[in-house]
Amino acid sequence: MFRTRPCPDGNHAATGQSSEAGYTFVEALLHLAIFSLFFILFAGFFRYSAEMAHHIGDPSSVEWELFRYELADYLGEVEGVHILDGGSRLRIITGDKVTEIGHYPAASLIRKRVNDQGHEPMLTGVRSVRFSVEEGVLSVSAVFMDGKERRSMHHLLQTKK
């Protein structure tokens, strides 16, 4: 009723004759180790990407970090820092350049002006901002339109006269 076909090369498992050495235990361990390594890398990548997606997924967080870095550039070596309008504006004096950074509530953004010229947006979606200076440290606190509050502190390096 059932017939088996003979192997084309004449070898058969029942005779014990085979031209192949077979799948060894060492090969199995090697394949398991490689699979485990790929699994660890794969899982690590997804964990890292999930953390980055959480951090990058919030546009105000990315914009806030860019604002902080840009503000830090202006605070390198300053001759003077003045708080104006009850803490909503900041005037930075460096040599012959006067940079003014202030909150404009009508547009809900923070803008920069250099030597009373231009209006460059630095941070958007801001409900309120508060600048303060104490003992050579500038503190910035901003409340975004979604209610999140972010804070930053910058050390002021005064130029020697």
C-alpha cells in the first residue's frame, strides 16, 4: 500500500549510510548564541527607540532644549544682564551688542531683538515666562499653552573690564 522511494544518491537512513555528518550539538549552541545576541540587540533597540519617541514625541520639549542652548550661547561672556517688565524680558549686554529677549503674550512666543532690530522667534506656544537673576545665576521659568512648566538655570560669566 505505502511504498517508500529510494534516495537518488543511493543512501538510506535505515542502512546507516549517509554522506552528511549531521547537525551537531556545537552547531546548535552556536546558533542559539547568535539568536540570543540578535534578540538582545533587537529588544534593546526597541527600548531605546521607545524612550526617544517619548522624549521627541513632545514638540515643546525639543523646542525648549533648543531655546536653552541658544540662550546659553548669548550668556557666554556678558558685561551686563538686566531684567525688564517685571521679569518677562531680559536684556543682555555684550560689547557693543544689546540682545533683548522677551515674552510677547499676544503671539504666545518669546522673541529676540539685537540692537533694537528684528524680531526673531526663539520659543513658541508660551503662555508666560519669568526671568530672574540671583548671585550670578539666571533662572528661566516658562509655562506653555498646554500647562507644562519648564525651568532652566544658567551661570553668568562676567567679562573683565
